[in-house]
Amino acid sequence: MTVSEPLIAGVELGGTKCIATLARGRKIVRQARWPTQSAATLDHVSNALTQWYGDTPFAGIGIASFGPIHVDLHHAAFGRMGNTPKPGWAGVNVRAHFADRFDIPIGIDTDVAGAALAEGAWGASQGCTVHGYVTIGTGVGFGLVVEGKAVHGHLHPEAGHLRIRRQVGDSFAGACPTHGDCLEGLVGGPALAARALVAVADLGEDDPLWEQVAGDISEWTTMMILALSPQRLVMGGGVMQARPHLLPMICKRTAALLNGYIEDLDEAALEKIIVHPGLGVDTGPLGAVLLGQRAVTIQARDRMDNI
Ligand code: ADP
Ligand code: ZN
């Protein structure tokens, strides 16, 4: 930490929980959480931030949100939630909620873009020019960073919804309401609950379902490696966190699928590319903080340019 790092409030808006964090750089000084229910959850968060601001004013706010969400600064819909299946949230302008209450810089991006940027700044992806962050939780999300910038184009990557080559003999129809058997439809929380014969939390490490899940994820990591050539692919989210034994299975199967085509990417090399988050459970909250820190930097730079 350097003395120049400002105090920032980060809001990680997840599909199931919302975490507000006050931090200086990667050092967390205060935190609060709420279940994500209706869009009224935003009132709980902004009320808490108002109280925090009264105690110790912070320089900016970062919002790392579930999506799809409009993240293009120059788009009229900037900060607005897109066509999310989460009841009551489609069309809500998350950024405007905070901008109406705080006259300080406010940054917003997807939760996975924030997480990827935080891993790049402080975690497992430091020094990488191309790196991604994957969450495998209730949903499957993917954020991609190239040369320090989260990739945005028409919208932002939604690679968790890619369809993958199915495992031989697996006829599970998939649980994604939009695509059925996309990756999220095969390995996200609701999919695992539908595929498992007992409660997911009670599945043993040696349950055959984990071979299926590792197989499905490996089809996807193989595509990501071939399409994007990442130097790091950080695997986070509730499923990866609760089931760390999946990671070596994924590295082994990805190596087998690549089949030596990229000559130096054997299993040992992939174990250095496909990794757990370096920031552990703080990746998401620090992702939001980083987005706020960037918003403050960008505004300061714009002010300098206008002098
Ligand atoms: P979200 O994706 O909702 O933001 P998380 O990343 O924390 O939240 O992931 C929550 C998901 O983690 C749950 O939907 C569940 O599928 C999964 N999970 C939680 N505990 C376990 C477990 N013991 N084994 C496998 N999966 C688990
Ligand atoms: Zn889908």
C-alpha cells in the first residue's frame, strides 16, 4: 500500500449476496453484506454507504455487478441492468442509484471484470497482459482483461453461456432458461442440484458427477485457451471454492484436450495458468474497490487535461 491510495467504497452486487467494502488499496477496513433480493437491496447499501461517508469520507465508489449490464460510458444506458432473469432487476440503473446520492466518481463494471482486474493488480494475474476470471457459482461468468483493461465491445463477454461439446453418454438437458445446455446450464448451481442424486453439499469428492463437471469445464477452458491465449485463467465462485479438487482434474483434462497442439502447454504448465484466486474470498469485494479507484484516477486525469 502506498500513502497516496485513497479510501474507496466497493459494492459487489452478486446474484445471491451483496457486499459493501471500504478499503485503501487492497487493505479492507470495513465490510457489510446483505442478501440480494429486490432492487430495494440498493437502498440498504446506499444507506450504509451514507453512514460510512459520514464517519470517514471516501473518494469514490466502485460497483461490480451481476449482469448483463451496460458498461459503456458513452451509451445512454450506462449503468443500466439489461435483460437479467433476476426478478425486478431488468432495466434498473444501478449506477444512477448511487450517482443520485453521492457527488464523487463512480465506476461500474461486471462482477467478473472487477474480479479479473483485482487479480491483475493484486492477485494471481499480476504481470499478465491477457488474463481472465471465471466464476462458477449459481451462474457462470467470465471477465477478460487485455493490457490492463477489461474487454468491452458490443456489451461485455458472456462466455459462461457458450455451448460446449457434450460428454459421451450425458443426456442432461441443461438448466439455463435461455440456452439449456450452455456451460452455465451444465455446471452452475441449479444444474448441479438437478444432476446430483443427493444434496450437492453432501456429494463426496469421488462422486462421478465431479468427473462430468470437470469434463464440461475442461471443454470450455480448452476453447478459452485456444481463442484468447490467456497467461492466467483464475477459477473462482462458490463451486470452485467448495470443491478445490476440481482444479487439478480440469488441468489434466484440458491438457488431454489440447493434445500437445500448443507445445509447451502440458499439464504442469496448465497448473500455472488455470489457478485459484490469489486474493481468495476477497477477489469480488476488491474488484469493486478497484473499479472505484479507477474512476477516481480517471476523473483526476480528465481534470488535469482540462486545466
Ligand atoms: P453467486 O454465484 O450466487 O454469486 P457463489 O459464487 O458464492 O454465489 O456460488 C454459490 C453457489 O456455490 C451455489 O449456488 C452452489 O451451487 C455452490 N456451492 C455452495 N456450496 C457448495 C458445495 N459444498 N459443493 C458444491 N457447490 C457448492
Ligand atoms: Zn445460457
